[in-house]
Amino acid sequence: MNPALAGVALAVVIGAVVAASARNARTAIFGLVVTMVGAPLLADPAAAPIGLAARLVGAVLAGYLLWIAARGHNVRTAGSRVGWPTEVFLAAAAAAVGYGSHGLGAPAGGPVLAAAAGFALAALAVMPVVTGHDILRVGLGLGLLLGGALLVRTSLAGTPDQLEQVLTAGLVATLGGAVAILAAAARADGPGGFEMSASTPHRSSHGSDAHPARPR
Amino acid sequence: MSLVVFVVVAFGFAGTAVALRGRARAVTSVGLVGLGAAVVAAAAIEPDQVVVVGDAGLATTDYLRLFLVLGSAVGLGLAVAGLAGGTRRDAPAMTLAILGAVALTIGLVDARVAVIVATAGGLFGVLVTLLPNGARAGATVGIRETRAVVVAGALSIAATAWFGRDLSELVAQPVVFGLAYLAFAVAVAMRFGAIPFHLWAARLTDVVPETSLPILTALAPASLAIVALAWVDASVAPLPVDLGPERAVVIAIAVASIVLAALAAFVQDDIEHVLGYSIVGDAGVIVLALAALDPEAWAPARTWILAFIVARAAFAAWTAGIRAGFWTGRVADLRGWALRSPLLAAAFILVAVASVGLPGLAAFDARTSLVDLALDPPLAPVVLLATLAPIAYYGRLMAIGLRRPDRALEPVDAWRPHVVAPDVTAFRRWVFNTWDLNRAFSTATIAALLGLLALATSAGAFGVGEAAAGPPPVVPASDESAASIASRDLPPLGSEAP
């Protein structure tokens, strides 16, 4: 096993645990950025420089947009309901499953550590994505889920080529931007922080902000 | 290459419009000019061009060109209808960004890459979920849409990666093939908001302008469905594996969507929800195509997708026309709408005929073929009958439209064009006043034009049949790698693991 890859895999999973469990919004975002920056490095052979650079830029851009949405003093997100030790055990168990089932039934084209980290990220994403009532927390969970899927993809089909890396960078940045827009909009709408709305919007307002027509 | 020009035009104008979003009129102008440029750029796409990047790349086909021409045209029509009837300032930018992503998704030869772009394309829709009043409620709907898009993306990324490698030394049980197939089919169903994944799509109709709804829930997911169809034909259909249980699940999703969505559309109180569920119901036919696992389904499925997009867009324009003309979307308040606006009535009839179809129309025959290929008797005729269920909600809307209005409504001539004498001393004001007076007429006209386009597409005009029957995009140099996932690499079933 390549010790450098093992270190990267460990950093990716630790970042994911932080993203899934921290209650301070910017701490959680930092954890996600660590995960997104480390994920493209978990490949053997290493990704081509242009593709790798694009992935790093995409990850940092996504993190920066989320960082902006969480500006302010001690901005909170929901965090883990079960606590970080439980998240650590969950990640470890999922990583063991990913390590043991590397290739999912056929010879794999990528490193086993990518499979282990990918499974860990996907497992950590389940709680925030399924039960999250906080827009930022759901968004962080979606970032973890996407990161997990991309790592599993690398472990199965090998290192993505440059075109795929560039387009993946675009996807990561777009997800970061989309979650940041939604989180910032929720935060700007009165007290409640990133909490989701319990009510359904009233359709009759029509919500036109482009060219409001005068009702007759 | 011509496809790259289209992508640059679409993303360039989308980015410019977003950058200018503080100025509503500038955003509108840039968005409309961009959509017009997109129509021209799409028409200028030359089939059979290839751009090789690494082992993969982009390739153009007749179908890609037709898809983008029709997609850009309905995008432009819906943007103008939204302009007249009320929309969000980000709607044209969102449409352009989705068109750019759709172009890349359909043009990419490698399904593993295409699903990544398709997922990114779905995320652009959050721009129009933000309500000017009630941002938290809009953001809540937006994050639920994002969740559906990303979960579907994760499923499709995993499925295409599992198949996208050398499987000659397979040690897996055949069930793994079925799970990968099921994952991709469920991903497509989730993106369309098919039942039982429809809750996010139902809420989306509460916040998204009706003219943006078909872009989000029909056009963008359709590109993923096209990738899925090509992937299923190349990777799954040739497999000597029994996929019975997985097919049964996909068929159940498709039939539930076709039947229950039509029922839901029939009982809805407002026309935006009727529109939303009509999209879900027609998308059920596309999900059914994924269950056919037969190369014969390739052409009918792609024909139906084109007819589906244009017909749903026309129905959305009709919905916007009703809003602009009658200032309500409540079905119960629309008594006499057809009598009071013959132009909208004509548009509605065109939409209904294009959607439900008649024997001999390309879309009708395509839908019949898909049902026959996916299902065996006695289920096939029953489901075929169920695909005609939209007659019920179209009939209900038309019956209400033909009733005598239950109250005096003014003005009764809103649907007609209104021209006032030009004022040369205040020409700009005259233009805006004329535009204001003709909002209802403009949306009704666009609805009628899109209805005509829908009927033509449904009838197989523009070479729909030939384009749909054409092959998926291929980069000649990478033929081997693109097709290496076919069954020829697989060991015989039942062989022991090496």
C-alpha cells in the first residue's frame, strides 16, 4: 500500500467526519474542502496536471462560495445528531466494507484506498442528506455523497482523463455555488439561520421579479 | 467545431446574464438575445463532426442538432411567454446554462463523463427556485431539488463506472449487473420526478414560474435519459443475464407514473400542478423505454423524447397564457376561458392533439412501440390504454373552458392585439405601453406557435424519425474503448470465479 495515498485517504475521511459533525458552519465547510481537495489525489496513476489543477480549483471555488454564505461570527449549522465519535465509527465500518469489496465483483482499475474512502464518504452523507433540516447541512451531505461517488468511480474505472477531470471540477464548483446561493437566501430571510421552511410557498403570489405586470 | 460554438454561446450569455442580474432589463435583453443566438448556433451545428480529447471526446449527430434546435426554440418561446406573463429574471440565464449542459451531455461519447455534465446541468435550476418574497421557502424547495439531482447523479456515476471497465475477469454474481442497471434507471426516474420520487417535483411547481418548469423537469432530465438509453443499449441489453426483477421495478415506476400522474393531474386545483403532473406522466413513457432492453426501442424512445419536450413546453406556454389573460391559475375560476380566448383554445387543442396523439403520428406510434416492446399481453394493452389517460385532464380543462362564465370578467377582449397610435415624442413609453397592453395576446400567440411546433414534432416533421434512428455519438478512434463494455468481454454465465 502506498503510504502517501493512505495519508491522503485518511485526511479525506477525517475531513468528511468534520463536515458531517461540526456545528460551526465554517468548520464544517473547511472539512468538506479538505475532502474535495484530497479526493482527486486518491488515484493511481496520479491524475494529469491540468485535470488535477482543475479539480483543485473547482474544490477551492466551491468551498469559497460556501464560506461566503456562512460569513459572520460563529454561524451555526445543525451538525451531527449522534456526535462525531459515532460518525468516526460509521466511517471506519464503511471504509472496511469498501476496502473488502474493492472492484465490486470485477478487477478494479483504481486504488483500493479510493474505494475505502468513497464508501466512508457515502456512509457519512446518508444522515445529513436523508434527515437534514438545515440547508447547509444537507448541502454538505450532498458534497460528501458526490465526493464518495467520484471516489468509487475512480476505484472502479481508474484515473479519470483530463476532460472528465475538468468537467468534474465544474460539477463540484456548481454544487458548491448552488448550495451557497440557497443557504445565503435562507439565512437572509429572517431569523432561523439555515433552517428549512416548514411551510409551502403560496403559489398565487406568482413570484415574478423580472417584469411585474400590473394586475387588472 | 460547431457544437463547441453552441456551448460557448449558451454559457457565455448565461454567465453574462447572471453577472448583470442586478439590472432587470439588461438581464432580459441579454437572455433573449442569447436564446436567439442559441437557436442560430444550434441550426448551424454540422452532424458527424468530432473533437477528440484524450480517449474520448465530443461528436455531433443529426439528433443532437435537432434536439438543440427544438430545445433552444422552445426555450426562447418560453422566455418571451414568461416575459409577458411574469417570470424570474434568472430564467433565461438558467435556460441557456441548461442548454449548454444538455449539448455537452448528448455530445459526449463516454457515458461516464456525460452523466457528470448532466448532473451539473440539473443544478442550474436552483436559480429560479429563489422567491423574491419568501426566500427560505424557495431555498427549501431548491435544496430538495438539488438533493434529487445529486442523488441521481451519484447513482448514475456509480453505475456507469461499474460497467465502464474491463469486465472480462468477472467474479460478481449477475445480480450486480442488474443493480447497476437499476441504479441508472432509478437515477433517470428521479430526475424526471417520476412516482414515487415526485415529491420534490410537486413542490417545485409551487415556486418555479410555469414557463421554467419544462426546462427543469423535462429538457434537462431528457439529456440524462438519452445517455441512459445509449448506455443500456450498449452495455445492458446485450447481456446474457436475467434482469427480470430489476426490469419489474423499472416497469412499476413507469406504469405508476403514467397512471397516477394522470390521475393527479385530473384532480389538481391549479393549472401549474396539472402541468407538473402531466410532465411526470409523459416522462413515465421514457422510463418505460429503459425497461424495454431492446435495440428496437432506441428510435421510438428518442422520438418520444423530442415530442415530449416540445409538447410540455407548449402546455407551459398555454398555462402562462391563462395566467396572463385571466390572472388566475385556479381551475375552478376558469369557466369560459375557451370562449373568451379563442387563440388560447386553439393552442390548447394543438397541445392536446400533440400530446395524446393520433394513430399515424410519429409520437403516438413511438409510444405504442415502447409499450409493446417493454410489456407483454395482457399488461401491454392496459398500459397502452393508460397512456391515453391525459384525455381526462385535457377534457376537464376544455369542459370548464366551454362553460358559461359564472361572473362578469373584464376585459373580455384581452386576447386580441391592441395597437395604439405611436407617440413620436415618447416612443419608448409607447413601446412599453403597447407591450403591457398585449401581454395576454403575446403569451397566447406563443402558446399557439409552440402548439403548432409540438404538433409538427409529434407528426414527425423536421426529420424526427431519421434523426432519432441515427446512432449515438462516437469518436472513431475510441470505438474500441467506448464499446468494450459490451457482452463480448463477459465470461459465460455460471462460470466460476477465477
